[in-house]
Amino acid sequence: MEKYRKHLLGLFLVISMIFLLAGCGSSAEKTNAKSNDKGAPAKVNIALNGKMGPLVIAREKGWFEEEFKAMNAEVKWSEFTSGPPLLESLASNRVDLSFLGDGALIAGLDKKLPFEVIAQTGTGESNVRILVQKNGDIKKIKDLKGRTVGVPLGTTAHVYLIKALKANGLTTDDVKLINLQPDDAQAAFESKKLDAWSVWNPYYLNNVEKGNGVTLNVNKKIFAPGAIIARTGFAEEHPEIVQAYLRVYKKAADWQIENPDEASEIYSRATKLPAALIKKIITAEKPNILFTEESINAQQDSIDTLADAGYIKKAFNYKEQIHNEYIDAALKK
């Protein structure tokens, strides 16, 4: 397991170096911001993190473009499969607004990368599970000892796995971790090269529905809260755009709750998965951008757990990382 801990530390070091190099471009960024005051549209880089969530709805509906047009701003979209590569782009000023799962979020905060936590995506209670082979001999978490487990390192699925093992008297040293992004892990799981796979939706439910695997009972409720973020330099230059971003995000989240069938169709086109399956996922837990004590405590537990496991340098106070001023201002309008 030590080599995977070193892998993560190396990844975080690379991100830190990118952050330092990105600082060299700060003058150019300020120059661009000034030119926007003279009439050139501000460029807003919004990143999708996966193929589901309110950002996908808002892009489909054109709501950001509509909102930002009145503010003389233009949207540029990018897409990422998970949080760690998104963090690298954010650190090099190629992402301004997005959201992160708890794994990438905590890693970024630990390395003091240039972003603000401005809202949450939800508690993430139904977001992640551990899949095992349907007809295999793994029936409970303790049976994972000595087995091969696929997981994208540094993600919310990784944090979930660490917490699930801890709740059952194990650590990641007790399993054989294989670092795989979801699409690669899917092939490995189907070919039975993996005994287990820690992953988020829609992957785990799709495999359960297709009969490819079953989820393990963790014997504990594990939350995986995500966070909505803004790059620090961008937020300082354009607080009104950050507020508008939150208003549109909430509009899309509320629309999803009120229109689950149409939302499922939109996600179905993005994921190539059945709309009926998607509907089960998005109705299992409602998005909520307002911080709750439950989600804050869950995030603090994740921070403490990762610090104890040696994946981050030391624990820190999550409440002190939250910037409520943007959402407070956004919801007043």
C-alpha cells in the first residue's frame, strides 16, 4: 500500500508545482480582466466533473450563456472524468468554476491550491458503493482482505473505500489496490481481473442492474459530500459572476428535482445509459447547495480519516475553508 500512498503524494506534488508555475501568469490574467472592463467579454471556464449533475442540465438548457450574456461574459466548457485532473487544470488557470468530490477537494485544500469552497453539491449518501463479483465469495467488507480492489486514487471513491475498511477493522494495507479510472475499471471488473471495485454512480447501479455485480453492506452510513468551487483569482476579480454561477447551479438543481423524467433523458444522452436507471439515481438523493451540519461533519470526518491514513499532511478545520459570502449574496438577488 505504501507505493500507492507515494503515488498520491507524488500527484499532489505535481499539482503544487503547476500551481507555482501558474502564478507566473497572474499578471496576464489581471491584464485580461482589465480589458473586460473596456468591453471585451470576460471568459468563464466552467468544468464538468463527470457526465451527471446540475451543470450538465444548465449546459443543455443554455442557462449560463443566458445569465452571463447580460454580464458581458462568455462560457467556455471543459470536461473531466474525475477530480484529480480537474485540479491540475484549475491550478494552471484553465478552470474557473466547477465542483469536486471529497477526495480531490481535500487533497486540493491540503496543498493550498487556489480555489474557494463556495457551496456544496449534497451529502453524497447514495453516491458511492463497493461492487464485488455477483457469484464470488466476498460477502462482507472483511472478506476484502488480501483481495484486488480497483479504485481511482484521490477521488471520492477512494475516500469511501478507506472509511468503509476502517469501519470494519481494516486499512488499505490489507487489500491490493489498483489505480483505475472508471472506464478502465469497468473492463477489468467485467473480465474478473478485479475482486472488488469502489466507484460512484452511475457505474455501480448500472452494474447491479445488469447483474454484473452486487454492492457490499458497509454496516455504517458513509457520506461523500461534494463541494462547488471557484478559482480564487477569478472569484476576486469577478464575484458577481461567481454569484450568478451559484444562482444558475441552484436553478438547475431545483429543475432536476421538479422534472426527474426530463432530467433523466438529458443524463441518459450524456452517459448512454437507460433513462429509467438514471431516474433511480437522481431521485435517491436530492441536490442541496446549502451547507448542512451533517455534510460539514462528514467532510471533517473524511479529512481526519485521510490525515490518520497518511494521505494528507495533517488534519485541518473544514469550516474555516468555507466561503459563504458568495451564496449569501447570490440568494439575496
